Amino acid sequence: MEKATDFIGRFNHVPLLIGNQWTGSGGNDTTPVYNPSKGQVIAHTPSGIAEDVDRAVKAAKDAFPSWAAVPAPKRADTLFHYRELLAQHMEHIAWLITLENGKTMEEARGDIRRGFEVVEFACGIAHLTKGENLGQLAAEIDGLTMREPLGVCVGISPFNFPAMVAMWMFPLAIACGNTFVLKPSEKVPLTALYLADLLVKAGLPAGVFNVVHGGREVVEALCVHPDVAAISFVGSSEIALRVYQLGTSRGKRVQAGGGAKNVHIVMPDADFDSAVRAVVGAAFGCSGQRCMAGSTLMIPNGTDAAFLQQLKEAVDQLLVGDTTGQLDVQMGPVIDGQARDRISDTIQHAVSQGAKAMSDGRTHQDTDGFFLLPTLLDEVSPDMEVFHREVFGPVLSIVHTSTLDESIRLANKLPFGNGATIYTSNGGAARKFAREMKCGMIGVNVGVPAPMAIFPFSGWNQSFYGDLHLQGTEGILFYTRQKVLLSRWDTNYERINGW
């Protein structure tokens, strides 16, 4: 079993994977990969050029006819083997995630476990892609449907979940008979390469899965390439819209997940102990760098002020530190210095607009890693920029409202639509919240209502562009297209055959 450190040691620079061969980029520029806990450069990712994309797409296109012809149960065999390799290497993958992303080891294990669940789901591809049929649809006519793969599919994944988000995409795509080109974030390429290496070891034929690296040039080259049939993307809303427009204007299928501003409402009848644990986990898990982060807390009148004091005490007790060296750390760094400075500026701007910093994360004195402490911004109002914009960091905005109705009304004015949670012991309040909130994923006393692999990740509004979501049966529908077959056979077969 190859250790992650040995795997990294194989490469002087981060390579591409094309046709099951590790190869270099045609470009000369690179992007540094950091250990965010140390602030140290651990690798260099090639910035990539359009010619890299051409090579990878060609390999995928050449591999498609033979891979699409492989029976679904045989494709599942390869995925079962891949599942076993993932299980054996799970701790190594988690360590890589912690090294290049900064998550705690427990968060990193959750990252790969959620991706692992998608592989398990994809192993049922023979059942998941079954069609429908109706005999005697009309006189002497039978009808049936079948689902077929699209061709070359592309995945563009973000830095915040190096394993999980990429694995929302490629296991389902290749299980359905497509070939795939993955472009991971240039900030966290090592996890993607390890996942790719295990696919090769699982026996996936050359060209079925490929990896390229780069920034805007590579992303746009993938989106406009004439031999690409479908694009899956997760990132900021601005880039998600750009990817959606580039792809769909050229007749491609696109599913593009964007940003979020997820609201949590704590009602007066909530279990405060449970709510505090959930709110802290949702707001500051993964250092707030996730599209399901609970970044806005609404407190209707009647919710005891003791709740906020309890929340502040819990936040101030969080242990923040080097996730690669301290096993008991509860929150790690943000991804890089640019992110740290941007978040610090956001906090300062909110305070200048009248927000009250109950806990100010800018006080962290660690000069090596990219650290901020958890921040609580009280007395945030809807006219402040921090209310509307995604911070993507360990910052929780607290908004005081008069009623549940006002909380829902304000939440529904936000441009995003990923998730929202209510904490209450009242079934009527929970039902009202679930029916009236304009977002795709609802939690009732659940801090992060992100679905398991069998359900779609259902963002709305500016949190998602497209018609079919990532994961679940919608993922299967996205990576296949339906064919309808009508057949008629003359029933007078004895005369026709001369019997």
C-alpha cells in the first residue's frame, strides 16, 4: 500500500494524467500548492494551456466507443475494485486533503467518505440505468426506453472539498459509460492525482479518465471544446454562470454549482444546547469554506439572549491550529494568504458599517499558517454588504428579527439558494419554514442539510445553473440520454417464413 508521502515523492512537479500516462504540461507557468497550516509551498501545479486540453479530450474521445460498449455490470466490476482500493487507502487520502487544504483530519475523513458513498451508489449502475417498456403499446407495436452515455464529460472541481466534489462527478459519469476529463483546483491537485492513480490501479482502460490542470485558459478551453458533451462545475456563482453560458451556448449539457449564503433560524422553543453545537459546526466546520456553511444566523424576538452568550462561549473555546501536527485541533486555516486577507477585509468592512464583532478572528497571532479565529458579527442588518455576499470563511453574521415570518422574508431576498435550517420543537413552525423557504436543501434541527449520495445536491437560484443536479438519480439522468424504441413485427410469421 503506497503512502501519500511516497506518492508525492514520485513527482517533481504536479503531472497531468492522459491515457493512463503521467505527463507534463505544455505550458511553462506554475501555481504554488501550500500546506495552509505552515504557509509552506509543497508542490507546483502547471498553469496549463489549451493544447493540454486537446490531448486529454482526444484521449477521452478515442476511449469512448469501446468503454461505452462495455456492459454495465462489467463497468460496475471496475468500480467495485475502485471502491476496495479507496477503502484501503482512505487514511492516506485524508492525510493528503489535510496537507493541501488545511481541514482537520476528521473533516478530511468526512470529505473522502462522502465521495466514497458516490462510488458505492455508482456500483449499482446496471439497475440505475434500466429503461422502461410497454408491450402492445399499440396494435402489434412494443415500446421501450434505454439510457445511453453522452461521450466526453468534463469535471471542474473547487479547492474546498478535494475528494468529495470531484467524486460527485466522475464515478457516475464513467459508470454510465462516458469518458472523463477532470480539472481539479490548482490549489489542491494532489488528492485528485491520488484518486486518479487508484482508478488506473483498479483497471480502468486508458483514456477513460484523464486529469488536466490550469486556470481560466484551461477552464474555457474545456467549456468550448467541440468534442466535450457535458460539463460539471462547482465554484463561485460568477464563474458558474460563465461556465453555464459558455457550455450551453454550444449545445453542451451543464450543471454548475455556485456560491451560497445559508441561513439558520433559532426559535425561542429550540433546544439551545443542540442548536449551539449545530450552528458552530455549520458556521466554522472546514473553516467556513463550504457552500453549505451556515453563515447567517437569524434570532427572532423571544429567543433568550442567553443563547447568544452560550454561542459566544462555544465559539471562543474552539481550538484553532495546525491540522497537520495537532490531532485535537477543531478548526484549521483558510486555504491561502489571499483568502485570509480577503476575509479580514470583509470583517473590517462589516464593522465599519455598524456590525459588532462579538468575537474577532483577526486577533490570531500565528504568522506561519493562513489562520483566522472564528468571528461572530452581531447586529448585522440587511443593508450591509456582509449580509448579501458569500464570505467563504469562518465568519457568522447574526441578524435580529421580529418574527419567523420576517426571518423567512429576509432570507428569501438573498440571491442564493443552497440550504437553510430552523431549530425548533414546534412542528407547525418547521412545516412553515420548509414550505416557504426558497432554497433547495432544508434542515430541521440539522446543521448541515447536505444530502447523501442517493439524493441530488439541490441548489436553487444563483447557487446552481442547470436543470439536473449533481449526485443521485439526477446525476444519472445528467450523464445519460434517453432513446425510445418502437418495434412492430408481423404476427403472420408462418407465411412470411414459408412455414
